[in-house]
Amino acid sequence: MEIGKVGVLVVLVVLVGLSGWSSASDHQHKRKKAVFPEPAASSSLINIIQSSVVFPLYGNVYPLGYYYVSLSIGQPPKPYFLDPDTGSDLSWLQCDAPCVRCTKAPHPLYRPNNNLVICKDPMCASLHPPGYKCEHPEQCDYEVEYADGGSSLGVLVKDVFPLNFTNGLRLAPRLALGCGYDQIPGQSYHPLDGVLGLGKGKSSIVSQLHSQGVIRNVVGHCVSSRGGGFLFFGDDLYDSSRVVWTPMLRDQHTHYSSGYAELILGGKTTVFKNLLVTFDSGSSYTYLNSLAYQALVHLVRKELSEKPVREALDDQTLPLCWRGKRPFKSVRDVKKFFKPLALSFPGGGRTKTQYDIPLESYLIISLKGNVCLGILNGTEAGLQDFNLIGDISMQDKMVVYDNEKNQIGWAPTNCDRLPKFKAAIL
Ligand SMILES: *[C@@H]1O[C@H](CO)[C@@H](O)[C@H](O)[C@H]1NC(C)=O
Ligand SMILES: *[C@@H]1O[C@H](CO)[C@@H](O)[C@H](O)[C@H]1NC(C)=O
């Protein structure tokens, strides 16, 4: 039961692990006080420290086209597969409220249980423009629309999210999420139970956990080019000195944007300058605005004109594919034809901050054995001037969105293994 208010420490429902208690004492300076009515067994009073949560990720960029995380929600907890989306705030589940329009989902629909968030709740206000008046004071209606045309409409509820922390603690905070009873699938529809909103806004899961005092307001992910990877909340899974950081733009409410970058081909050719880029785990591919896209395609075509590849017009995998003399088996087979890309951010002082985009991070090999450009025309996708760095270009890197220090960071990482924790328990 949550009895706190915003800015006040909130009471959490917790399952206490013995091992967590011992590691908690190592970090007394970080402690926050809270009370834990335990749902099943005995209750106990302990202090929480700020820790991290790690989730394995499943899926791949191609052929599947999305990653997902398995999360248990509710009392008793039931599993759901959610799309981790750093491009939006609100988490929601396809919901039997009853459902008006739901898409195919891997698990039975979520059922709300008298856990509606009322209209006056500050969480509800954060989902609406200032001055918004609810139609029904006893509930909070929401509607989220995504750039690909998809949407979810429903009511806000609060439910329990059992989480295992890296210090061994098990907590079950009550967090707000959408009970989505009317979904319209967009162009990049994924057959999942819902979305895990990881944006900067108040309703995002990370912000909510942060306001309850259990994690630092940091989210990160590591997706592997071999599929899978991991997602984490909190800041003790990486060595900050090994991460390359660039400041985040402050005037963006939901999105993690850092600007303005220069796109470079082959280490020296400028493709485009002053790109405002947004890091978005909810997007499988990378998108550039029409002009930047045009410039990139022009340069890539020029490079390829002398090479033994032809445009494969019959391959519909992505808008632009090329065929070689023989079918390609992996991106290694096209190393001679393509050059790596990089984004160069103006760093503090003399050093420029570079974000490498090797071939694997912008090309895919289609099932037909052609090589396709995994950077798409964002204007065509309705993104206007947005430039999105999608999963394809974040592979084999740890990408960290640090809302405490207002910076985005990255570090080349083998994402196939879960990281070792300082107080390894999991
Ligand atoms: C937490 O860890 C326990 C013990 O390993 C496991 O049974 C449980 O499923 C985990 N819960 C979550 C939410 O990961
Ligand atoms: C990108 O998409 C827009 C909108 O559909 C279109 O007008 C433009 O020509 C496209 N650019 C390229 C280079 O294909």
C-alpha cells in the first residue's frame, strides 16, 4: 500500500532476502528509511539502500524486429512480455477491462482489481496537458500514441512489481501502469503484452522507482548482435570512468536526446551536420530525417557504384538492399563494400565524443542473402525532424541514460553475459 506523496518517502511492499541485508550494511551512507509490510510471510523493518535491477532481454533486430523483457506484475504476480521503450514514459499492459481492441499477446490479458488511480493523483496530471479535466474523477484515462501510428487507450492503475535487486533485496513496489483496453497496432507492431516505458517523464518506471527511493534515476541496456542482452535500472552495473558521456538536452520531456552530432562515414567524410539525435530502444532500426537520409544514401550508393553489388529491387526486407555475386552469410562478407559510420558529438574541451556505428550496427543480411541498409527515412515514417538511434545501432554497447547527471553514455560491451555485480546475488 502506498501511503506516501510525491517528494515524501513512500512505503514499499518488500520481500526481504537475508543475503541482501548483509550487503545493505556496506552502503549505510546511501540508506533511505522505509517500512515494508510483507505480503505473505513475516513483516520486517529495514532500511533500503539504492541498488540496481537487471533483466535479461530476449529478441533481436532481424529477423524478429524487437526485443522484450519478461516482467511479473500483480498479486499474485503473473508474467508479461514487454517492449522496453526509452522513447516513451507510460508502461501499459493489454487489459481485460474488458478489452475493446487487443492485439495477439503471448499471455492472458491483465485484469485490473479495484486498483484505479484517481484523476487527482499527480501521476494522472503528468499524463495530460496542464488544466486537463477528467471526465470521471474516480479514474484516470490515458491515451498514448507512437510515431509508427500505433496507440493504446485505457485507464491508469497501480499494481505490484516484484523486483530482485542486485544487492539481494527483493522488493515489490506499487507502480502506476496503464490498463490498455483499446490498442491500434502501428507499422512496427510487435506481438507482446505491452510496453515498458523508460523515458524521462514522471510516469516512467525508472522515475517511479526513483521517487520511491530505491534506485538512482538511471536506466541502461545492452543488446547483443547475436540476440538477447540485458536491461537495467540503477547505476551500479558500470564503471562510469569507462563510459563515454555526452550531455542530454534538457528541453525534451520524454525523449533522451543529445545534440548536435555530425554523422561521419569512413572516419572522415561528413554525411550530415547538426543532427539532433534521440536514443530510442523502442525502435528496431535507426531513422534519419529526409535530408540526412538522402545524403547518406547518396554517399553509400557512390561507394558501391564501383563494387560488385547491385541493388536488389525484389528484396522487400528493407527499402534498400544490395545483392552480391553470391548470397552473403554475415556482415563480415560485406566488409570490403561498406565503411563504418560514426556520430561525433561536440565534447567539452578539445576532445570530441564519438559514437561508433560499425557495419553490424547499420546493415543486416536479409534471409535472401542480400545486404540491407538498417537506417531508414524518418520523414517517411512520420518522424519529421527526429533522428532516432534504434536498437540496430545500439548493439554490442552498454547505453546508459543518466537522469541524475543529465547525460547519455555508451561503452563497447559484450552484451551476451549478464554483468557481474559488486554484491552478486542473482
Ligand atoms: C527473484 O529471485 C527468486 C529466487 O532466485 C526467483 O524465484 C524469483 O522468480 C525472482 N523474481 C523476479 C521478479 O525476478
Ligand atoms: C523520405 O520520405 C519523404 C516523405 O515520404 C520523401 O518526400 C523523401 O523523398 C524521402 N527521401 C528520400 C531520400 O528517399
